Amino acid sequence: MRLFPGKPFPPSRLPVQPPTGRRAPPAAWEAYLLVGIFPEGSAHAWTKVHAFVGRAGPGRHCLSAVEALDGPGEVAVLVGGERGVARHLHPIDERTCERAEGEWRLDAPGLAWSGWPESRLTVDEPRVEVHARVEPRDVGWWVRIPRALSYASAFGELAWRDQRGESRGVALIERAWGADVPFDAARLAPRRWQWDVLCSTDGGVLAGLSIAGLGVRTMGRGRAGEPFATGRRHRVRAREWREQDERPVPVLWEGVLATSAGTLRYEAQAATPAAPMVPGGGFLGARWEGTWNGRPVRGTGFTEYRAARRARPGGGR
């Protein structure tokens, strides 16, 4: 039985190929990722799936270790809500994860994912069924260094169904791959970084990455119907922190995110507990409001972060 009968998303306007590249092998590692962000009142606040395969040689580590992805591989399914974040992880490796060259298709124990720009993803445990659709023109590269590191995101929409129910929202389908190094790459991880994905109630979605307070890359559209744009200005400042499981979690933060199409100024607050997926940081959902080119906007979001040092509960740094 098809979970989503018919075609709930419009057809693609451009036959652009997915962001595929140097599979492992010859790349030392690769990852397929899906992020879902949902409006307030949905059965879910945010969801994330990743399938990671590493093949670093003896005494070497994947560059992806800077984001806590190293070793032979894993599948992770995370589901975030106001009451907590459910995490399900199980190991895979190069042998058990089959990937097609030049197209979007992979099969691993308990996971099947295929199709571009319209994707079907199923996970056996926990039982998850996803129908996602990206616009091929809305693809941005966070970094593209040949033979070292490549990472791209495609923006669209999705329907997610699991035991909690069904939610529809914004999708980011992502692909990353890269090299290995002869030392523990986790030591290179910046002590402070934040990645915000902000979805507005009027159809906008903007994403920005800031490292040590400096913007690295921004991309998205400020509202429905506007062209996809990129930029580099993204600044974030946390105003309040709390402790969760002996790690700092931002409670309130403010930011400025700019692309070539305009500037978003926003204030955000945590809407879910944090999933402790990176040392000294984690993943969490958010609610936010602000202005896009001076016009009031609001919505929900998803944040990945690492804090520079332990927070003082109820206060700033």
C-alpha cells in the first residue's frame, strides 16, 4: 500500500541531477542526510535521518569527525518534539550499505532511500515512511573543495509518517563526502559554531552557518515565490543558556542572516530539548520571529550547534 497516494508535490521544472560525487570508494567517507522541519501544532517539531559510510585506513580518520561522524558507518533516525528527542542508531558499513553511482539510491539494513528530485525513504525501526520533494534549482553548496570536502543541501517539502502520526513541512536533502587524515580530525572541530534553518509561516526558508561568530555561508528564500539566493553573512549571539545532561543548551538567541536577496533579523528560542549528537553541543528545534527586509516574519526552525564552553544556567556566556 502506498502511504501517500498520488503525487502531492508539483512536478520538477528542471531536470537537474542530484549532488552526487566521489563515492566511498574512492572518497574516504560519504553521508546522505534528510532534515524535516514542521509548523507549530504538528505531530513532530523536527526530524533527521543520516546514513554515513566511512572507509578511513588504519591510523586515519574521516574529516567528517569534526561533526562526530567517523568509523565504518551508521544510520541515525532522530525525531524531536516538545517532550524530548527520540534517537535510534544502528551500525552499517561499506559492505552493508549499497549505493548507486550517479543517482540517488541507497539500501542499508533497515533503510531504503531512492529518487531525485522526488524521494521515497523508508526505515524499519522505528517505522518511518517519508515522501520528499525538492526543487532542483534550490541547491546550495556549503563547501566544495575537490578531493577534500564537499557538502550540499537541496530545499523542498516533505511528508513524514511514523507512530506519532503524519506531519508535512520543509525538507533539506543533503549529500556530503570527503577525505581522511592521519590524525583525529575531531581535534579540528571549531569550539563554537551554529547552523540555523529557519522556516517562515509564509513559505520562506533560510539557512546559515556561523563558525566562531563569523558567517561562512547562507542560502534560501525569504518568502514563497522569491528566487533562491546565497550569501555569507550570519551572526548569532546566545542571550540565555541552560544545562542539559552536563552540556550547554541555548535557550534564547538572536541573529542576522543575509543573502543577496535580503536580510533576516531574528530572535529565537528553544522549542525542544537538545539531542546530544556532537561533543559540547547538539540538535534542537526552535520558534522564532523577526523581520525579512523590514517585513515581520515568524516560524519554526532547526539548529545544530557547539558551544565554546559550559554555560551558566539562566544566563549568558
